Amino acid sequence: MESVVHVGTVTGILRDKSGKVIQQQTIHNVVTNGGLTDLTTLLASAGAGNTWMTHIAIGTGNAEAFKTDTILATEIGTRVAGALTSSSNVLKRDATFGAGNGTGTINESGLFDAIGGGTLIARAPFASPFTKGAGDSLQIIWEIQFT
């Protein structure tokens, strides 16, 4: 039996109010047990294609990511849906936290299946924090690759 390998990255891009890139980084994430369960359910049920990895969250917590995580360490702001695209064996969710949404020191991001509560699909602490001012925007791009 072949196994599914799930590899994911998270890219964060912090911009000032004029759109100039202040900081950018790409890191690996941990796909959680809940995310794997959701994926199994998605693949087994017809018509559920748009119910997985629907929202991105950000937080100030800096704890290590584990497969057993169910929430972000310290979520702030309002989750953002953004755009979902796919190509070959990669699913990508791209969302921007605009001015005033999630202002502060951003140390982590999570991929969820709901705007509130829901299942944490994957979680990633950033290697270095983003300091998001009130007028800044932070673009988060999650990519999950299946091989």
C-alpha cells in the first residue's frame, strides 16, 4: 500500500500601507491529525470539495507545532478565507489580513475548515515574527502538496 506524503509550506508577506514589502519568509508546517482526518473524509465524500482548508488564522503564540494541535497557541484577529486554487497535486490558500486585522507580533499561522472553531488542518510557527502595524497588511499563503 502506498502512503500519501503531505508536505506543506506557509509564506508570510508583510507590507506597509503603501504596499511595499517589509518582510517575507517561507516555512514548513505540520499537518495535524485533525487535518488528516478531514482529508480522509473529504476524499471519501462527493461534493465536499470546498469544505476543506477554508480559512487562515494568525496568532501571537510561539509554541512548537505538533500533529496533536487543535488550536493556535494564541489566535488574534478575524480569520480570512482568501482564494483557494489547485494545480497538479498542490492545494493553495492565499489570504491577506488587511489593516487593523490581527495587529501585533505575529508568530504563527493556522489553516482551518471554518471561520470560527472548526478543525485545525495545519499549523506553523514563523522562524521570525512579523510585526504588523495598524496600517500594514499581512499576506499568508498556505500550500499543501500530496505526493
